[in-house]
Amino acid sequence: RKEVEQDPGPFNVPEGATVAFNCTYSNSASQSFFWYRQDCRKEPKLLMSVYSSGNEDGRFTAQLNRASQYISLLIRDSKLSDSATYLCVVNNNYGQNFVFGPGTRLSVLP
Amino acid sequence: NAGVMQNPRHLVRRRGQEARLRCSPMKGHSHVYWYRQLPEEGLKFMVYLQKENIIDESGMPKERFSAEFPKEGPSILRIQQVVRGDSAAYFCASSPQPDTQYFGPGTRLTVL
């Protein structure tokens, strides 16, 4: 089993739709969790950290379920500019081991 | 505060040559990470360095690849005797502490 798994997609959704991505991780000792977005041929950019209590930033909501070992990202009112690959990142060893998932591709259609 | 800088942005090498990739972390960041991304694949961790120390090189191939982060100057990822399979995007990230990472624009290496 891969350490961090994501559905590769693509998710094709119309503008204004709500879309959710899940990510599962295998190491129960994982310390911290992040969502990054990566545009085609660009570097990953931090979208948000994921806290145990869940957190929200505008149209984006991230949640962590330690018992089931998954994190989720919810995007409301999708914009064309949300089209990108969303990367789930898990930190296993106090910064020494960041593991990236393969990414989920999102296309928001007009 | 300038972001993470990487150069060159594009590098073309013939098989057997050496490739040197440079990364200047953000000001105040002492932790540097290198990743490799093959086309249509995810990022693979290669090495984690602090100033003058390699902390974790578990993702580095055993041969031909080396990395350093000297007291002065940028971090260097060095690939000796490149092969076609080394063609990829190489991303550097930095952080002020072992936490959130900020990525540079990457170096795209093409081996002919």
C-alpha cells in the first residue's frame, strides 16, 4: 500500500459546483498534514494546513480524520481558476519526511 | 522577501555530462528539501538538508547523485554522468523550521 493515496481524477465539474477530494495515509504516526495545489508545469503552492479540528479558508475547507487516517478538501462555488492538481502532503517525522500524494486533477468547466 | 530561487530554470545535458542545480532558500530559512517530479507523476522526496548537514537522504539514488548546503551560498544538487532517465523537474523547497515548505519554480532537466 502506498504511503499517501489519492484518486487521480480527473474531476470535471461545472463552475459553481462543490467538489470534495479525499486522501488516505498509511502511517498512523503522521504528524502534520497539508494541501498544496500545482498548476501545469509550475511549482506546488501551499493551499492550507490541515488541523485536527478542521479549518476553513474562504471557499476551501479541510478536515482530518485520524481514526480513519484520511484528510479531505472541500471546494465550494468552484471557479475556473481552481483548475489544477491538488496534492495531499503528510509529514511523518518532524519535518524529515514529507510524503506527497500523486495528486488529484480538477478541471472546472465554464 | 524574495521567494525560493532556483537556477537554471531549464538545463539541457548530453548523456554522461554533469548537471548542477542550485537553490537559494527564502531569507531566514535554514531547511532545504529537494524533490524530483517525472512527467505525469507526483513529487518524490530526495534529500533534506540544513546548513552544512545532510539530515535525510533516504530518497537519493545511491550513485551519481549528491547534495550539499554550504555555510555560504546556495544548496547544490549534483548529478554526475546523467542518463536519459534523469530527465525530470527538480524542485527545491525551504522552510524556517521543519514545517510548511515553500517551493521554488523548479529546474527542468533534459538529457539528450
